[in-house]
Amino acid sequence: MSPFGGRAAGIILAAAIFLADQATKLLILHKVDFSNGPVPVLPVMSLTLVWNRGISYGLFQSEGTARWVLVAATALATVALTVWFFRTERPLVRIAVATIVGGAIGNLVDRVVYGAVVDFVHLHYAGFSWYVFNIADTAIVVGVILLLIDGLFPVKTAQTKP
């Protein structure tokens, strides 16, 4: 058996999400010219640089001490999720938690380094505008959806059978 207890794929997944998130943010910050505003990519998508000092959807914007409270809360949640990752024997939960952890660490690094999360993907269509987000945000949402699927449609194992 693997020294990671079969969890190596989840660790690789979390690391890949983190690296992809940070790489795209560095590209956005250092290679994209926003001097003329958002950069159209597709008719329904633009690159728009937004510094999110709050949590999801820009709620609870924070600076100063509140920023560090948010950093601490994110770090604690990430530690708790990592413990869950190593304790679970459910493959879908392991994948879900790994995606959430990879995304959480990506956004946590932004908060520590920049004081805000770098968001840049803006979806819009016919007057409808979605929130601006990044790869980390997407990974967190996918992880939560996978947890919901696992909760709604649990796989029966020898331990869960009556």
C-alpha cells in the first residue's frame, strides 16, 4: 500500500489546482494589460481584474485586522479539511476535499501576499453579469458540488449495508 494510504492522487490534485491557480493569477497580474478596462476573450467572457478583499461574492470586505482574521479563519478551515481528507475512506469525498483544499490554499496565499484575492474571469451574456472569479473559486465550488452529490447519493459499502 502507498505510504499516503491511497491518498497520493488527492494530494497531487490539490497541488495541481493550487499551482494552476497561482500561475494564472501571475499571468493576469504581469502579462495582461488592463489599462483600457476589461479584455474580451469570448462574446460571453472577459478578463476583468478585481481585488476581492472579502469572502465569496465579495461579501464582508475587509482590510487591516479584519484581513488577518479572514486569513486565520481560512487557514483553520483548510487545516480541518486536510484532517478530513486524511481520515476519510470515501474516494469521492477525498476528491471533493482535495479540490476545496487546493482552491482554499490558492486564495489564502493571495490574501497573505496581496491583501486580497485576485479574481479575473468574468462571464456575461445579454445584460446578465456573473461574479468575477478565479480557478481557486471554481475548484471550491466543484468540491462542494461533489460533497453534495456524495451526500445525496451515497455509495453503499459493506459498512453501510443493514
